[in-house]
Amino acid sequence: MPTFVNVLLIIIVILIALLIALYFIGTKAQKKQALQKEQMDAIAQTVSMLIIDKKHLRIKDSGLPAVVIEQTPKYLRRSKMPIVKAKIGPKVMTLACEESVFQVLPVKREVKAVVSGIYITAVKSARGGLETPVKKKGFFKRLFKK
């Protein structure tokens, strides 16, 4: 019996130490994210652009500049992210955007968007209005409706 109590105490101590470490790592990551957000807001510009196409693509296949692809961590290179092909002035550019913005962007229309580097952070307005994504009903709502 005493060995069971000893093993249980060791497991509890390890779990407490793990929770404390995760707390400090989380606060450090949160501060880093706030600093990056401030930097992105500082260089943000409102730009008028014509959205040509939007897709979820892997970073390797997206057509983003090679410098951007090299700077992304290796474990994120295979994940898909929202990519938008847009015409800004005379140039056709490939831009990345936030998921919430990606759902609202209308294709083949002109929009005014807030762009920070090659990242679309917000959409101000669009000719013909913005698309409102249809929210899917949850499993239980569909079940109880029947």
C-alpha cells in the first residue's frame, strides 16, 4: 500500500509542476502575441483591391514569396491557410488573411481592406456588400428540429 501512495504523490507533484510550467509559457506567448499585434497595427494600411480568387492552400503551394515560406516553421508548412489572390492597382498579388476575414470576402468584387504587409487583417467595405457566411446548425439542433 505505501508504494501506491508514493506513486500517486509523485504523479501529483509532476502534474502540478507541469501546470506551473504551462502557465508561465502561456503568459510569455501571450505577451509576444500582443507585441506582434501592435507591430501589425502600426504598419497597417487601408487598400482598395479586386479579389480574384480565394482558396485554402498549403504554404508551399500558395505562391507566397520564398522568403515567407522559408520563415514559416517546418511543422506549419504542410497546414492549409486562407490565401487570397487580389489585384491591387496594376499588380496581382497573393495575400494571406485571417479566417474570419476569408469567410466574408466576396470573390470578383472590389473591397477596401486593411492590409499589413502581405496579411489581410480586416475588411472595411465592399461594392455590392459583404458576404455573410451561413452558420451551420449544430448536431443537436438538427436532431431536435426533426
